[in-house]
Amino acid sequence: MPVTSAQFVKGLKGTDTLLENGIPQIAFIGRSNVGKSSVINTLTGQKDLAKTSAFPGRTQQINLFLINHSVYLVDLPGYGYAKIAGTKREQIEGMLNWYFFESPCVQRKVILIIDADVGLTSIDKEMLFALEQHNKPVVILANKIDKIKKQDYEKQLSTIQARVGDHKVIPFSALEKIGVGDLSDEILG
């Protein structure tokens, strides 16, 4: 199903009635600078819907986007960026833990975005394990596949699939718009 409408609703730092209004939530999570906001922009066909930056740590709140008047895309702050001040990093970690593991929020899907060229890092694996422990429905989005050398592509995707087990892996490139249909079908179909 294609995206026919997309709008920014609100940026949140914690609980809000919008998170409990019954609209299904698709959460986008990943390391800082892995391309979460770029994926949302590519998926929606709106270049500046989610704010992007070349500098890690741009997203520091829970950003809600209403898609097709029926589902929220939830753009979350990235994890694992060491250069953010300690208190800010703790606030972001606390926000992520609250959203996924303590709040009444129910995610229809959690899209765990990884850098396809780098593969699943130890911190990605920790996040995946925590999501699995809380029975979250996780899909792996292997972003930036355009950076993988052609001769390494199949091996790299096989390695990623082996490391994430039975979770679906969607190869994606926000830059080249590869995988948009597969992601749209997965979360809106």
C-alpha cells in the first residue's frame, strides 16, 4: 500500500494521550546516524518531513508522523552515540526504555534500522535482544545497501540474516529509493 498522505503531528519527550489513542504505531529505531529520518522521508516521498542532519544525535524526542490518516510512524532518537553529553545520553536512553518497555504504547511493528555495509553491531544486537525479550514484532531494515560493493552484496546480506535469526530483513537505500515498496507493504499492507 503506498503512502498517500503524511504529516508531522508532534514531538514528545514522554507520555502523551496521542500515544494511547488507538492509532497503530510503527516505531523506527537504530543507532545514531543510521538514517532513520531519511528512511521515513524516502518512504513518505517528502524530502523534509523528518529532520535530518549529517551530525549524529539530531533527533532527541519521539516524533510522531500520521500516515494515510491511519497509522503513526514513530521516529525515535538514535542509540549508541558516545559524543552526546552524559545527561543527554541518559535522557535519550531513558526515553527509549520508557517507550518500548515501560509505557502502555503498543507497536504494530518495530523497524530496527542497521547500516547494511557495517552490519549488525554489538549495540544493535543488544537492542534486538531487548526487543525480543519484550516480544516486540521486529523487522530489520538494512539501510545504505548502495554502499556495499556489488561483489560483497549477497554475502553481507546473508551474514546479516544469520545474525538476526528469523526476523525479516529488508534491503534498503534511502539514497537510491531501493526497498521502499517492500517496507511500505510490510508496515502498511
